[in-house]
Amino acid sequence: MKNLFSTLWNSVATLPLLGMLCLIALPSHAIDIKEVRSPGGIKAWLVQDKSIPVISLNFAFKTGGTAYDPAGKEGLARMVAAMIDEGAGDLSSQAFQRQLQDTAAQLSFSASTDKFRGSFRTLKANQDDAFRLLALALNKPRFDDKPVDRIKGQIIASIQRSAQDPDMIGARAWYQAAFPNHPYGRPSDGTIESVKTLIAKDLKDFMRRHVARDSLIVAVAGDISPAELEQRLDQVFGTLPARGNAKKIAEISPVAAGKTIVVDREIPQSTVMFGHSGIKRSHPDWYIATVMNRILGGGGFSSRLMEEIREKRGLAYGVYSYLNPYDHAALYMGGVATANARVAESLKVIRAEWKKMAENGVTAKELAAAKTYINGSFPLRLDSTRRIASLLLAVQINNLGKDYLDKRPSLINAVTLADIKRVAKKLLRPEALTVVIVGQPKGIQSTP
Amino acid sequence: MIPLRLQTAVLGIVTAMVTLIATPSSSAVFNPESFMLKNGMQVVVIPNRRAPVVSHMVWYKTGAADEPRGKSGIAHFFEHLMFKGTKSVPPGEFSKIIARHGGRDNAFTTQDYTAYFQIVARDKLDLVMRLESDRMRNLVLTDAEVLPERDVVLEERRSRTDNNPGSQLWEASRAALFLNHPYKIPVIGWKHEIEQLTTKDALDFYKRYYVPNNAILIVAGDVDAKELKPLAEKYYGVIPRGRKIVRDRIKEPPHLAGRRVEMASRRVGQPSISQTYLAPSYATAKGNQAYALLVLAEIFGGSSTAQLYRSLVVDQALASSAGAWFGADALDYGTFGLSASPRPGVPLKKVEVALQAEVKKLLKKGVTAKELKRAVSSMVASAVYARDSLRAAPNIIGRALSTGRTIADVESWPERIKSVTVDEVNAAARAVLRTEASVTAILRKKKKAGTD
């Protein structure tokens, strides 16, 4: 997701109002992570928090994202995500939904490119029924014909809507161009044709291949003790198959470097998406690239891109860049939306900023401000059980270790000007950007 | 509530495709503390000791519906300009200072209020109070900052509205629903009027509305009233009271004729229909009516087991989505809405007929005690979930206080919802679901020949 909210600071000597500046990062407050292992061998991370009587549980199956959809069955993972709570065990779709509503539990599934995820929240008082329904959905989904048809209709409707949404059109064209003949280049929701072919058997096959204990990761936050959680883990996940059978996804680098692709749409404002290869989450330079990106275009109001595009020239409401790592590829991407007549100017400014940072790196002031922001704002995200669970899940998915929250500030603080200069030079290649423009940009044509 | 100064996705505009659950919620357990500064500024503190973090907000009881005629968009445009400089903070530095201290900040504008917020570590509370109170009185605006920002707002309008036929139709339907009241004008403003806004317009707006007696300070998190009071007095209490502001907006005449707006565009991917009814709001409803309308929206179209979804989507298999919502948070008028989108291959007309049949059935048969009980219990649960975050409480309370309600109203929300009766829901349905007080909005795909 584009991080447009966050901001950065890049000038020190301008604040007579604020005599004293505290540049020390907020200490990560007491987040006590317990590792729980159930009698059945299911592992989970838990942050116990009794202040509100709710329990949040997030989980992921590491190899179950849309990239694993079989050829011709694109859209399968998303379809499963929408179908799991549409009837399970003895309960029809409506009966299941009604019971879920009566327990006031919140349950949703989703498929990203690489992962299949679930997110669950219940009131402590209703947890018996809520966990029973979660277990039922995950272990015994019915995939009845009628709900399958209904959900298919909804997905097709959503595909039709996306087909006219400039952001979605742009993303689709970008990934298609960058990853031809690779699962990452296919539309995650599938196509109308591929979704039409999906039947209950496909959904069941998906569950067998991907929803298994060997790829499961679980994170929990809220009002539940380790002993209680152990029981719940076995109840929900204990009877899933031990092993899945996901195919291998090939490692890939984006192609189409340097290409410009214009998708003609009669709209007053062009939506622009640009990017080239990036670095993976596991790469040793990750933290350096994170700090660099915050200064270039990930820092909201005072990133260089925002300063040049929005503040100085009024060219756009938003402009941004982000590191976009996948399991089998890595991208560095960005975007802007601007009136058709001003696309060329905006791209010129963006490429110039890319080049400037590649050649000169960043300033000491920018570096200091980026560090205090990244470290200081991090704990602000942990304000609900759901967000804590979601962070614990991400830390496990990326193998960052239980002490990550304590370690992270020093990893960020260790980044030097020379580090950024080195990484920027390698990473930022303005001539390699693949640019997709949806709209009628003045004076720009697709690269032949 | 619509424009944020900056945000991740174009939200806002309720297109007919989305099934919306009526905005919840709150509970008798936020337990806020409140006091008044001498200059008329209300202060609310919502202690929440979970983390050493505070959310600091200032709400101005002024929004787009308070704009002078012909100056549409000034409230939102001015919100952007509040991030320019003051006598002591150079232009563009505000957000950078917050960020350098590890905080996040932003703002948003609606018809009825404009709010600014920072989320920071508790030891930065003093800093953000100093900065926020500074820009309440010391803002400096010149054409050099104002004019490029106007271009930014025009780009924002293109993103939100002009690039999106669903949003364009939503604007048209609001303009048709309100015959007289300023809610008919979009929060972001009409393009031709935004283009003409000047630095002087902004400063006039600032002088008139950005005064402590028109503002509410809300701080949630690791702080209590005893700690906050001296800071509030130090930073906000010293600002002189401004002119008294009376919010007495023009009223709607009786609605005698239902309206219909239609739009066909090649840029429509999925057709849809919505029907929006003029309704009372929390602030204007008599007795339990607003609460009854919330329950009605939940029963009729708030979930996948609600009447609309069950009938149109599951049983008759005509629609891919169908729902109802009630916007109760408004100073003057609420709106009750229905929406549906056809399943691929089903003509929109069929969905419209089925939707109307459901409304008729609802008005004839009413809701049942069982449906009421189920809806109420899930709504009351949402109030517990609202406590599971630092952000919900200040937002819910700020919205209430700037639209004519009280803290007691917010705190008693679950009790009021529980007290709603079947008769009240049915009476509210009959009072509000009147075609003559509604606008139907039709969004079609334009094909090469003909439509739909």
C-alpha cells in the first residue's frame, strides 16, 4: 500500500519556535511476545493484553497467494478467500453467516500475490462460538454450487469495475509488461473467462495444496492466556493436513526496462505508475533502502518527490515511491496522478530526482530526519490488537526474529550517508523505469 | 466525511456499488473527561494507557456547508493552507516537524467540521499543542504558497471526482437531493469556483472561523485531564475569544417530487443504482428516531444476512451487491441510502424493480423482533471493538460534538440502540422511505450503441 500519510523532515535550522528538539527515538514500549506451542505442535506468537476484552488472531499460509493459481484458473485464490465463510460443516452459507453475526466475530480471508491470509477478531465473551466457526470454515468449507455462482458473479462484477478504474488498469498493464510469461504478470483477480471456469473441485484442490500446517504462521494479540491459546490453536489448525503441495514459483526480474506504455482512456487526469527492479526483504541492504526511499518518495509531505511535484509546482495531489518486495522478485515502484497536460513535466521532474539521488545520495539532515521518523512512528502503529497481531505475523513471515521490535531502531540508526550513496547508485536507474500512463498524456507516446 | 489533505486511496464518495454499514458506534466505556477553557474552547480527554502514545486533535465546528455562496471548496482548500507557515514556522515545515519527532499528522474536512490531528509519543504532546495552537492564530498566507496549493486541490478533485463517473453521479445526486440546503454542494467544491478562490478568501475564512470558541480540543491516549489542563490553558487558553458563531443554515422546503439522475459513460465498468432519502440526523431527530434508523439500516441492508442481500443477491440472484446505510452524523440532515449492483448479465432495470419491491415489502410487513434483536446485539458489539484502538474514540466524540451532540449522547449510544423497539423501527421506515423525498441515481455502462 502506498504510504502517503507519513512525513519526513529535511531542514533543521528553521524553528525558532521550538527551542529544543528531541531527536531520540521513542523507546519501543513493552511489547512482550510469547511463543506458544500447542500440544498438537502448532506454533504462534502471542501478545497478551487484558485491557480490552477482545482477541485478534491473524494467520497466513506462506505459499497460497494468487501467483499459485493454475494456468487458466487465474482468480482461484481470491475466489477461495471469498468462499471460505460461505458455508461450512452442517451450516449453509446463510446459516454460517448468521451464526457469525450472532457471535459478533469478524472473519475475513484474503490472497496477496504470495500468501493466503486470514484475519479474525472476537469478543472474549463469545470466543467459544467464534473459534468454533473459524475452525469449521478452515477445516470444512462446503463450496456449495449456489454460493459459488453468487461469489463468481461478484468477482466478475469487480473485474468489470476494475477494467475501468485507472489505477487498476495501470497496475495490470505494468505487471503484464514487467513479468510476461510469469505468474506475477497475471491479473490477481483473474479474468472473466478464467473465473467462469472455476468450480467447487478447484476450490477443494486449492485447500489441499495450500491450507496446510507446514506453511502456517499464526499471530495473536488480546485477552487470551498462553494456555487458552494452546487449546485454540489445536482446535482451529490441529486437524489441517500436515503438508501442502504448492508448486515452485520461478525467481524473476522485471523486463521492459525503459519502456513507456500509454493506455488511452478519456479522462482529464492521467494516472502514472513507474518502477524497476528493487531489493528483497531479506537483502542485507533492506534497511538502507528503506531509509533512502523515505527520503526520495516514501516520506509523505516532505519527501523530495512531494517537495518538487506538489509543494513547489502544484503538479499533483500525491506522488510516492515504495519498495515492493515479493518472494520471488523485487521491485522499486512509484506513482503520480496529474492533469494530462502536465504528465510530461511531472515525469521529467521525477526522473531528475531519481538521477540526483543516484548521483549524490542524501544529506546528513535528511538522513537524521528520516531515522527519527522511521523509529519514532513505528510504535504508533501498535494501537489495537488487530494491528499488533498483524505486525507479529509480518515479523514471522519475514523471519526477523522475536527480538525484531527491539533490534529495529538500531538497524535503522546504523544506516550511514555512504550506505545510502552506495545503494542509491545501484538501485535508482531513471533510464530503466518502466512507465505506464493511463489517460491522454499530452506529447507522450508508447515506446514502439 | 471526505477530503483528507492526503490519503492513500480515493475514498469518500459513496458510490452505489458499496454496501455500507451505518457508521457505528461508541459505548458507555470511552469514559472521557471534559472541561471548558475561559475563551469558550471545549476540551475532551480520553485516557487510554495501553501505550505511551497520544492522539491530539483540534476540531473546528465549521465545514463546507458554512462556506459563503460562490466560494465552494474554501473550507477544504483552507484546510490544506493550514499546513503552510506561521510567524514562527516557515511554510511547509509543520508536518516536517511532526515527522522529525516520529509523529504522524493530517487533517480532514466534511460538510460540518474540519479536523486536524497528530499522533505522537506522549512526551511530544507539548510540542504538538504548541504547533497546533500557533496556527490557530498566527497563520501567514501569501500567493506564493496559496496558488500552487490551489492547483493541488484541483488535481485532488480530478482524482476523486472528475476521473470517476461514480463520483460524478454521486455529486449530481447530492445536488438533486437537497433543494436548498448547502449539503447540495460537494465538500471539495465545484471546479469553476475552486479556480477562483484567492488568498483573501482564505484569510477571510480563517479570521471568521478559526477561533477558540469555535474549536474543540480532543486528546486521547496516555494522558488525563489533570495533566492536560495546564497545557491546554497555556497553549489554547491564551487565545482571545473570537466573534460568536451561530450555525443557522437555511432549511429544506417540503419535498414533493422524487428525483432521478442518470449517467451513462464508457468509463463505467459496473452499472449500479442507489436511492438516497432525506432523513433526520442524530442532531435533528425526535426521540429515538435516529437510532431506529441505524437499526433499520442494519436489518434491511447492513450485512450479508440482511433483507436486501438475502433477497436480491442470494434468493433472486439478481444483484452482486445490495445494501443500506444511514448517515446520522450531521448537523442538519441525515441521509438514508440503498444501493445495488446487478449480477453480470442482469439488466439494471430488473434490479431497480426488485429493490423497490423490497422497500414496499419492508413498509408493509415491517421488521421482526428477532431481526431487531440480532441487529442490536451486533451493533452493541461494535462499540466494544471501537475501544480496541486509539483512534476510534476521539473520532467518534469529535464528530458528535461538532454536529450538535454531547458526550453523554456518545456514551449512551449502546443503551439507546438497545432501547429501540420494533414499532420505532417501522415508524422510522415509514417516515423516511418516501420516494418524494429521495433521489434515485442510475449509473450505466455506455456501449457503442444504446445503453445497458
